[in-house]
Amino acid sequence: MPAKNRHTVTVDKIITGGHGLAKLADGMLIMIPFVLPGEKVVVAIEKRKKSFAEATLLEVLTPSPQRVKPACPSFGSCGGCHLQHGDYPSQLAIKESILRDLLSGNQEWSAEHLESIFQPALASPAPFHYRQRIRLQVDDSGRIGFFERRSHAVVDIETCPLAAAPLNDVLGRFRAIAAFQKLLPHTEALELLLSPLTDQVEVIVRLRRKPRAADQQAATSLAETIERVQAVWLAGEGFVMSGPFIANEANEVALKHLAFALPKNLAGRELVFRFEAGGFCQVNQQQNERLIGQLLEWAEVGQEDAVLDLFCGMGNFSLPLALKSRKVVGTDLQRSSIRGAKNNAQDNHLQNCLFLRADALEAIREFKKTTEQFDLILLDPPRHGCREILPLLGDLGSKKIVYISCDPATLIRDLKDLHGFGFHLRKIQAVDMFPQTCHIECIALLSKV
Ligand SMILES: C[S@@+](CC[C@H](N)C(=O)[O-])C[C@H]1O[C@@H](n2cnc3c(N)ncnc32)[C@H](O)[C@@H]1O
């Protein structure tokens, strides 16, 4: 490598995406993967862009005291994890500082205000083996794993340290099964879904083409061969997901769902949730419990209050809120989520919940035509946020909003808009739903001035 392409730099901080930020002698900013703040490293410049350059890490000259040996042999090549080289406290500190950086410098919030509202990151109870669902890519050569960093090449993996143990158990046994080998050439992805209540697993096999009778037989055979697999589904682009293919037809109804329970101490009563394969569920169940705890604490809803949960899924937040409030109205675009939410309310004997399948914007427009008013609005939109609905929220009577987000950039954009509409930021916290990765979940509390 030409010497002029090699540089020794000191990492200033970690930014969005988990990249280290450093400066070359000529002032050019560079982004380096797999480094920690304060480390002196040797890097090679890969790509120069207008305002920054991308570099690869060649050597760590002065390692951070928080540097650790990554747990996974594929760390670095597999694109799934970004922070395994740092101990868990360093990962939390990185996520906190990314969030602080994104918030600061905005005219909406002074440095003093941010200091007073910023909460330390909420640690995940388990930094490894926390994922209750994983999606693995499959390539033409039968490699099963995650995409390589910045590529669509598949890194073959035997086991994933982020996946819950039952998922690794199933993954480890799949390849040796003849029925799976029959499906493999037509498979583009595999989803393994844990049912935390039972430790059973459901598998969605995403095919490149419409399933045939032989695929269905192979799916049933897979469920028969691995006791832990309660159902296999066949899905893909352009056709309806088919299944469940199960070992015992008589158990079809009982086996069709995944399930988890929230403990009594969270909302005053144990709640059991069932949800369908393919629908949304939080990936880290133990951390989901902490997030719900934080939501209930910040929301402070009482028995007189009405709550609107605009992206309610299968009622993950709506049901705990229903135990604390007068009523909850939940809306979601996905039919199966609303079906799940209604069933969950019924199974948990909650009569103060109403669930409607609706686009959030449409739902708000409908509420505006009525006298319906809410004391709390909960927002938990997909990654891209929910900018389009923000101008209308003020008309629903609410003085308080809790916003839960898996993308700090769209969250902060939306918080700025909400500030303009009179909802001021009162508390904000990173909730580490995805340890070892650069992804940051956040919860924010806003109230009207
Ligand atoms: C991040 S998930 C949150 C689900 C739920 N709060 C939970 O914790 O399980 C986002 C949800 O928004 C729903 N969604 C996406 N776009 C929507 C829209 N335009 N209107 C209403 N819901 C939408 C999805 O179906 C999904 O259930």
C-alpha cells in the first residue's frame, strides 16, 4: 500500500453507523469502523468524498481500555454487528454520546435544557443472545448467514451470538436435514422466530418462487424432524404466505401463534400476548419489558385518562397502558397486527381497548371529525418516523406525547417539528434494544407548554 494512503490518527468519537471519526493532518474528516474513542490507530483511506473520507482499520496502536476480543468469529466481515470490539459499558456510552450529538446544536433546545432532560442509556439485561427473531440470507451456493458489510455477499454462519439459544439450536440442526436441503436451492431467506413463552420456534422460509407440493411436504417434514419447531411457513415475493406446516394437524390452532408474557409487576397484572409469524414484535423481549416500564413511568396515565396508540402492532404497549387508564384506542396499518391486538385484549379480559386497522394519518383525520379527545398520544412508528401526522396531533386534545423510535435521526427531525407545534421535549433516553450493533432505540417524553 502506498505510504501516502496510510495515516496514523486518533479517534475523536463514534458517530451514527458505529464509525469512528478522526481528522487527517490536512483537516479532512475520516470515518473508520471497529474503533473506540481515544484510540490511536493506523488506517488506509479507501474512498475520498467531498467532505469526508472512508478508511479501513489497519492497526490499533493504543487500544482503549474498553476494547475487548469480539465474541463472534465473523465479527468484522458479517455486517450484522458494529460494536463487539467494545465492552458493554462502552457501547452504552457510545450510544448516549451519538444521541447527545444529534440533539445538540439545534436551536430548539439549549445545552442546559438538554443536560436537564437527558437520561442515561437503559442497558439491555442481556448483551448477547437477546434476539427473539433473526432473518438469515441464503445465496445460490447455499450459504446461510448475514450480508457482509457494505455488500450483498452472504457470510455463512453456524451460530449467531445475538440470537436466543433456541434459534441457534434450530439453525445448527437445519443443514443436516434432508427436507431442508430440498428447500435450500429455492430459498432466499430464512426467518427464525422464538416464542418466548414456550421456547418453541417458528420458521418462515422465503422462497424465490411460488411453493410447490414438494416444498410443502418438505416444510411439514422439517416441523416433524425438529421437535422445537412448532410451525414452518412458506413465503416470498408476489404470493400469500402459506402454512402453518406442522407436525400434528390436531394442534394447528394452538400452534399457530408465538407468545410472550409480561410479568405482573410491570402493569399490575400478568399479560399474555400472542402474535402471528410475519407480524411485528420487539426483538429483545427482556428489554421490551424495561421499555414498557419506562413508558408507564413517564406516561403517568391515570384511571380518568384516554390513550391513543397510533402504531400499536399487536398491542404490546396498548395493553399495559389499558391497565392503567380509562381507555386505549390503538391503530395500525397491518391487518394481522390489529387481529392480534383484538385477540390479546380479549384473552387478557380487557374491555377498555378499541383497535382499528387504519393508516395513522387517516385515523387522525377521522378522530378530528368526532369529539374524541386523548390525554396521551403514543407514537412508535417505523424507521422513517411519522412527520406527516405531526401537524394534526395538537387537535386531539392531548397535552402529552411519548415517542418511541428506532432511528434517532428521524426521531429528532420529528421532535423539532413537534417543538414547533408546541410539544416540548421533557425527557429523552437511549434504550439499548440492540446490543453489539450501532442501532439505537429511544424513548422521548413531550408535553405542551
Ligand atoms: C415499530 S412497530 C411498533 C409496533 C408496536 N408498538 C410494538 O411495540 O409491537 C411500527 C408499527 O407501525 C405500523 N405501521 C406502519 N406504517 C403505518 C401507518 N402508516 N399507519 C399506521 N401504522 C403503521 C406497522 O404495522 C407496525 O406494527
